[in-house]
Amino acid sequence: MNGLFITLEGVEGSGKTTQLSRLKKHLESTGHRIVVTREPGGTPISEAIRDILLDPTNGAMHPMTELLLYEAARAQHVAEHIRPALESGAIVLSDRYTDSTTAYQGAGRSISPETVGQLHQIATQGVWPDLTIVIDLDPTEGLRRRADDHAHDRIESEPVDFHRQVRTAFLALAEIESERIKVVDGSMSPDEIAGHIAALVDPLVEQKRGQLDRTPE
Ligand code: T5A
């Protein structure tokens, strides 16, 4: 595919949404066509599944149901939105993707890596990120930031130990897949984090320059 697929990952409130909007502006200023999306979500069907997943009244949800719903939302997102955008040469920036499932449902809910891996294959149909940036932050700080601006959803309401396991899983993934996954310290200021992210993204954009779609001058 001609496009470039970049995902941002991290614990709750680590600053992914803040950084995605900065990265979008940075890349648009270089004339590239940028598609920003998120998981769970990104299409009407996937957003409807998101509502079910995050609804705090759905406390009875079984871990396997949760896993299948995240992957179902992803299957629709990839087929309807991500793959066509990449085929058309866009730079796609996604707030979370498969690594979140590995960390939250795999490590957090103790579902086997084999099961999670098989479902990733089915849902993504081979669409994998070129680069993943984990914004690493102590989950207590992330949850504090989130509590400042909205009520906690079903996943955010999990005990802090759950979120610690998720953080550990992201860092472990970054060690295993050190080529694809880069870790940035989320306790820095938004400007400093944006600088580190741009330094990781710019060389990749340069490499793919000839293939990427540019917005009309
Ligand atoms: N999930 C998701 C799974 O369990 N499995 C999966 O497969 C997938 C895809 C999604 C939930 O679903 C789970 C993970 C999540 O629990 P969500 O609402 O999309 O739910 O949750 P998040 O992705 O965590 O989004 P948040 O909005 O909670 O966090 P962000 O985007 O990381 O943080 P952001 O940028 O909104 O910032 C939070 C606050 O901190 C401030 C911001 O101004 C904001 O107030 N902030 C900073 N403060 C100080 N220093 C900085 N550097 C700051 N950067 C931002």
C-alpha cells in the first residue's frame, strides 16, 4: 500500500489525543494528506460498538465478549476506513490499534497471546502499522488527568493494578518489537513530546515521499 500507517498507544490519559492533533498539524504543514482516526471507533458501526464497550453500566461483560467486540470494531474500521485511506496514499494516524488489545485484553484480562494474535490476523487482514509510538506514563497520573476532564468509563474504572499491567505490557511489546514500537516519556511537556514524535515520524515520511499523496497546492 502507498500510504503510511502510524499508531499511538499508551495508558489512559497519557496524551495520545493531544499528540495526534499536533502531529496532524505538523504533517499537514508539509503538504501531506492526513487521516486521523481512533479505536474503538472510526466508522459509524465501530463507534456504535465503542458505546457498548465503554458504557459503565455494562459491568457484566465477559472478557471474551470484550475481546471479540474490540476486534469486530477493528474489522469494520480496517475494511471501511483504514485500508482504503492507505491504498489512496494517505498518512493514517490512529489513536490506538492492535497493541491496545494485546495490552488490555491480553495482559489485563489474561487472554492467551495465541487467541489475541489469531483475532488480530482476522480483524486486520494484514494491515499493520509502519510505526507505533507508546506514550509511557504512570497510570495514576494518566487517570488523574482524565478525572480532571470527564467521568471514568468502564475500562478506566478498572483498579489501578489493571492499568499497571497494561503499562507493563506496552513496554514489553516495545522491547519485543523494537523496530516498529518506540517509547516516548509521557511525563514531559506536550511540546517536548511533540518534538520527540516528529523526530520519529519525519524520517519515515521522507522514506515514503514518492508514494504518499499530497494535498493540492
Ligand atoms: N481499549 C482500546 C481496549 O481495552 N482494547 C482495545 O483494543 C482498544 C483499541 C478507549 C478505551 O478502550 C480501551 C482503552 C481505553 O480504556 P478512550 O476514551 O479512547 O477509550 O481512551 P484513551 O484512548 O485512553 O483516551 P484518553 O482521552 O483517555 O487519553 P489520551 O488521548 O491518551 O489523553 P489526552 O490527550 O486526551 O489527555 C488527557 C488529559 O491530559 C492533558 C490533556 O490536556 C487532557 O486534559 N495532557 C497533559 N497534561 C500534562 N502533560 C502532558 N504532556 C499532557 N498531555 C495531555
